[in-house]
Amino acid sequence: MQADFSKIYHEYSKRLYLFIYGKCRNREIAEDVLQTTFLKAIMNIQGFRGDCAMYTWLSRIALNTLYSEGKLANNNNSSLDELSESNPDIFISDETDPLQSIIEKENTDELYRRIALLNEDQQKIIKMRLKDIPFKKIGEAFGKNTAWAKMNYYRAVEKMKRLGK
């Protein structure tokens, strides 16, 4: 089982860290909650029934940990929270995250500083993609189509790249 958990940690830790950081806006808290999440997951793996994706299960553990420790930031986007709670499988995506190059080059604080400089719709789109929400679901959330979501996403990413120069 240890080899399996190493694979799970490697596959989900970065994405889960970004999810946690987005909720608490504190690097140390995010790191602590990430480690606590994986510890709880190891201790309770027998409780994972496979009714949802592994990432969904891990993110729920992380969110519950944040709630129980009172570590959530006050400036979370409630519409994204409602979206995730009403449909937890919305975070599952087979698409590659185009923000990966920015994430790898920059620290998390810089990433969120750049996101804060975007307009409100672009911020929501980027945050939804950080949670791996598919473009189709993003378009639906805005009452638009997939092409609109992709176009606005790529414009936001390009703007973030320019802000880094």
C-alpha cells in the first residue's frame, strides 16, 4: 500500500496544495493542511469506497480540515464553493493544465498576486481551471459556450504572463 500512496501523493499533492492555498491564502497553513490531509487519507483509506474520484475525496478531507481548524480565508469566492459542493465531480478533468508553466516558474504567492490583477471574470476562470474544472463547465457557469471559456482563459493566461515580465 505504501507504493500506492507514494503514487497518489505524487499525482495529487501539487494540485491539492493549490486548492488548499486558494482557500486559506497562507503558505504554511497550506503545507500543514496538505500533510494532514494525506495523513488522514492514509489512516482512512479503507473508508474510500470509490464513489468519487480520488482527488474529490482528498479535497473534501482538506476542506474539512480547513473548516475544523478555522483556517479558511475570508475572501473566498462563494459561488465557486457552492459549485464545488453541489457537484464535487466537477473538479475532475482529463485536460492538461495550461497554467502549469506559470505555476512551475513562480511561487504560489506570485501566482495569486497575478490572478488578483485580472478582471473578475478572468479571475473566476483561472481559479476554476486551477481546480481542473473543464472548459465546458466553465462556459456553462457563465451562461456561455466552451469556445468562449477557452478564449477567455487563454487571454487571462497571456495577461498573467505579461504581468510577470
